[in-house]
Amino acid sequence: MDALVIDPVLARACGAALAVILIVGAWQKLRDLAVFEASVELYRLLPEALVPLFARLFPVLEAMAGVALLFDASRSLGLALGLLVLGAATLGVAINVSRGHTEIDCGCGGAEGHTRLSLALVARNLVLLGMLVAGAQFGSERALVWIDYLSVAGGTLMLLTLYAAANQLIANHPHLAQMRSGS
């Protein structure tokens, strides 16, 4: 059976959007490493001695994945690193949600992010993993023309807008639930 081949415009838009998401996420974590380290510690998945190392290594790998996705020659490395960091983050969230440990911040938005762990966060990350796989492809053999590059730019902006909207909905959900219950 042949592998699913997608249009190169879609592949590039997904890859560019994921690159931006990964690079910005890494920057937010590195900008306030103490906050990210505290979030990693609250997940209670690593021995305490490994938390500082993980908190420093994770955003570096995240940034490397984002940068690698931008170039044809390193796209497969971007896929591997992206699967590693997004997979680890998704697994960490899923484990804590299954434990009922949802009152902690995900650590994905740096100091300004205040998103609690939830199944919606797991679902968002699964969509990102799908976009990562799509974005790491080269697409069909169709040559890109000038209008395709405009389509890639527009598609990238649209995907980033959807990502931002989804993040805001996920972050606001606990507050909306609290308002509905009258607490």
C-alpha cells in the first residue's frame, strides 16, 4: 500500500505552524526556566534530581525540533525531535489526568500560561502530533508556484490562529465551569 501523500502546500503550512509553535513554546520555557522547572516538578513523574536537567533539556530539544522542521534537509530530524517532545508532554499530561491530578499548570505557556491539565489538552496535543506528521512530509511531487507560497503563508497563519483559539478555550474552560456552577 502506498503512503498517503498530501499536497505540498498543506505539508508546508503544517510544518511552518508547528515550527512556530515549538520555537515559541521553547522560548517561553527558557525565558522563565524556574517556572517551567516548578511545573515539571509538579507532574511528579521524574526523580527530583532529574527535574532540573529535564527542564533545561526539554525546551532546547523543542527549539531544535521547530528549527529543523523549517528546512527540507532536516525535516526528518524535526519530525523525530518533535515526536519526542510532543509525545513526552502529551504522555505526562495524560498520566496526570488519569491520576486526577489536574489542578496544576501544564507548563506549556511559560510564566504567562495558566492552563490546567485536562483531556482537552491531551486532545490538542494529539492534533499537534498529527500536524507534525503532516508537516514533516515533503508532499506530492507537484512543484510549488508563487501563489502556493501565499497559500502556505495564509494556511500557516490560519493554523496558528486556530491553535491560539484552542489554547484560550482550554485555559478558560475551568473558569467557565466554575461560573456555571455558581461558585
